[in-house]
Amino acid sequence: MPFESHAAPGRRRLILGASGLLAVPALAPEARAQALAYPTRPLRLIVPFPPAGAADVLGRVLAEAARPLLGQTIVVENRAGGGGSIGTEATTRAAADGYTVLLGNQSTNAINPEIKRLTYDPATALAPLAAVGNVSNVLYARKDLPARNLAELVALAKARPGALTYGTAGMGSSTHLAMLLLESQAGIELTHVPYQGTSPATAAVLAGQIDMMFDTVPTAIPHIQGGSVTPIAVTSRGRHARLPNVPSFAESGYPDYEAVLFYVLFAPAGLPEPVLERLADALEATVALPAVRAKLADIGADPLPVRRQDLAAHIAADRARWAGVIRRAGLTLE
């Protein structure tokens, strides 16, 4: 559904200028002048993950679509490493002037604070700007594994405790926690094989070196459609539009299982309120554009219908949920 302005009535009025249609708060003349002057130079969008992944694709779609609304170029800067913590830390250290934006997700804002010794707390060091979307994962297995669905996979795992292996993008990654959640709910024991990123883990499944893994729907689709892996279940509440023949975990007997990866745009905390309002309004308007919605759907991203003022609470709840998974699994801070 389209995003709407959620300010109290009378707080904003719309202006139409060279930089497009944007909402400006009804502020004192000095503050309003500050908002109208922004932005005067290109912005940078930090994507704290490698190029070509789901986050990078999302970031580039948003950067291109937001340019007309802001009247400035948005340069995508990939700052990968540390499960997203390197790029996130760079954002927290940037000037709070509206010229640095982070495309954060569940890993950067809900998981990393619970498993890594960070120099910052994203809950206080970053200000949410706009909800982007949810990207679902799909569990798939090597094509010759004798399990074609979740019930068969769980039965195989119970018959051979610890024998089945799964790959992830690293210890404490979102896909690692997704599998820990499955182990907990299904009462099974699997062997974790961490890799330095998703690509080598995928290659290992394709080569039959490991048995299974979680991957985002967009990146998994070519392997599923090509018949090189067996799709088991998607992590969204219902079936995913891009994989209509793959059941959800809920359909497969696990109604409380859900592991979707949210994406949210952030700025360094402390932005002047008029700049924050203008930047956030432009980004919310960008996400709501029909062309952007269509592109996000094409890459498997569903809407995240959370209002900006509710994003902090949404992220905090997600962080608490995964903190419980982390504690039950006995993971310790890196």
C-alpha cells in the first residue's frame, strides 16, 4: 500500500520547486529556510554489503528513483564487512547533515548489536527515515538430498542427528539465526558450515558439498528455476508471489516460524529536524512510487507497512526476538 504522510494535520505544507514535490514542516522562518536550502550537493547511500546482493540492488533502485525528488544525485557506496557493521559504523560517524544515508536491515540493526562488540548502538546512533520492504528467505537443499519438503527434511535430520550440514554467510548472520530458529522449533540438530559470504555457501550447495542453506528469494530463484536445488519452504507468513509453488513454513507445520529480512533507510542521529523531515518525506515518497514498488516486487521485496514514527519500536521488537534465539543457542559476543 502507498506510504502516506503521518504528521499531525497542519504540521506540513507542500511546495513544488526545482527539486520536486516535498513536504516541509510548518516551522519558524529560519528553520524553514534551512529545509528549503537542503540539499545543495550529492548525497551518499551506504550499502553495508557487497555489490550484486539484494541490499545493493535495493539501494541502487532507490538511489535512482530518489534523485528527481531531491534534486541531487545519490551515490551508492558499498562498505561491506563485519556482517554489515563496517558500513553501519561509517554512517554513525558521518556528519549529521542529511548527506549520508544508510540502507540498514535486520542484520545491521537487530542482530549485530546482540552478537558483536560494537562501538555504537544503532538504536541511538541512527535515526529511521523510511521503511523500504521485507525480503523473504527460502530454504533449499542440494538437488540429490532425499528430502523434497520440510517434513521429509526434518525426519531425515531426526534420523541422523548432526549429520546434515547447512551453509551461511557467516556466524551470526541472519540466515544462521534463521536456521537456529528452525532447529529450535523442529527439535533437530544440524551442523553449521560458515562461509565468507553467501556466494561461496551457494556454490557449496550447488556442488553437493553441503546439504542446504537459506537464501533470499531474489538470489535463489535462478537456482530453483534451473532445477539445481530443491526448494523446501519460504520464510514469509504465506507463499511468496515469486515462488508460488513453494509452501511457507506455516503451511508446512510451523505456524510460529517467520524469518524475513527488513530493510529500512537511516541517517546519523542528530539531524536538524527540518532536514530530517524533508529527507524522510522524499525517501518515503520514493518508496511509494509505483515504478519503485514494481521494481522491488520484481526482486522479491514485499512492502513493509510500518510508519516512520513506529520504525524504532518495530526494530526493537525484532531485536528482542532474535536476542532470544541467540541466547537459547548459546552464541556469545564476537
